[in-house]
Amino acid sequence: MTTAIETHYAGCRFRSRLEARWAVFFDRLRIRWIYEPQGYEFVSLEERFEKYLPDFWLPDLRLWCEVKGELELDGLRRLIVAASHVGLPVAPEGAKLPALDREYLGLPRLLILGDLPRNNWLHTRLDLVGADMICATGTAFVKYSDGTGLAQMGSYQPLSHFLVQEASEETVERLVHGYPNMLVSFQADVCDAYDMALGARFEHGEEPQMPMGSSRIAMEDLHRHRRKRLPQQIKPAVAATKNRLDVRDQSDEEHG
């Protein structure tokens, strides 16, 4: 394993450069994000209390988001429990959401993001289907006229067997890092966001140096979005700090 590098971007200190790159990706597509808004405690499969601090809350997508460079089966089981009805709440404390089904039927819960790809890609989203079934579905970032969303591709794949038996490394790898998207037409804006995040250089301070191929229009759009988003993003994160559980000692040093 390689050691994660703490990285500063957009007023936040990220535990890893991979997390910072995903923040650049979100900014490029104008997806609002809050980094580590609040910690939670829930009962694990071994019936003991576990502390968990999600990486991102994405208010526009109404999703929790976990970034993982590497993940073993036990870590995947932990995320499955976090996505269940006994895990994370529907949203952070104080978040304003429209009325949701109280039984969580078909409720998207947790998005898993691995290494950044370079083209159209499917990422794993954990959804709560029925009373206690967690399913994985491949989802793609899609740019619409009114913003960016996640389009579901394919049917739900129940994950209950991951809680009781071993799974192959290849299966876990696919769930964490996703796979090529052959079902949706080429999305230039999304691919440009992947490229911008992959090429961002953070060696020269908080403001990332973008790759030479980044278009002037894309860069100006990114800076406009950051100027609008930053005040709204910082305030709830600061307020949530008062209630945040101290889970840093529970986190893997590499966060991946």
C-alpha cells in the first residue's frame, strides 16, 4: 500500500489526494459537496458499536459518498451496513430534503468512488431496497440541461451474500473502482471533468494547477462555481464539527 498524502483544496484539508481530485471533479460538474460533514455510530454485524465518518455529502444528488483507493471485503461489508436502515441517516442533521418514503423503498444511499477513470464509467451506488435489502447498481454521471445527475444502468444486484460469505478480489475491485460504461453515449463534459481532476497538480499550494489540456472556458467555469459554492459549503461543515464524533483514530492512515 502507498501512503496517502494530505492535500489542501477549496478550504478543506483532505486526508488523501484522491479525495481532493474527486472534489475537483465535483466542482467541474457543479455538483455541490460537503467534506466529512458529520460522524455517526451504528451497530456492526458483530453487534458492536462502530464509528464511521463519511467522506462527502452530495446535497444535489442526495447521497453519501465514500472515496476508496483500496478496499478489502471487511471494508465493503462496513459500507453495506452503513447504507442499511440501521446505518447512516437519510441526510446530515439540518439538511433540507423533500419528503422521502419512510420505508426507504428504492432509496439511493451511498456512492462508492475509487480511482478516477479517463472516460465514460460506471460507479457503484448502494441502494436500500425494501425493508432490509442492500443492492448495488452501476450508475454514470450524466450532464443534463439543468445540472449533473446519476443515471442508473442495469438492474439491482443484491449484496446480502457479501455479509455472510467470501467474495473474490475481482468482485470487490469491480464494486469499488467501477467498470467501463458501454450503455450511455459519450459525455464530453463528464470526461473533461475526469481529465481535469486527474491532471490537477497540488504541489504549489491550495489552488491546483490544471493540466495544459484544460480549456479556458472549463477553467473559468470551475472558478465561478467555486466562488459561489465555497461560503455555503464551509458554514454547514463548521457547524457540524460541534457534533462530529472523534473517529480519526478509527480511520486507516491511508484512508484507502
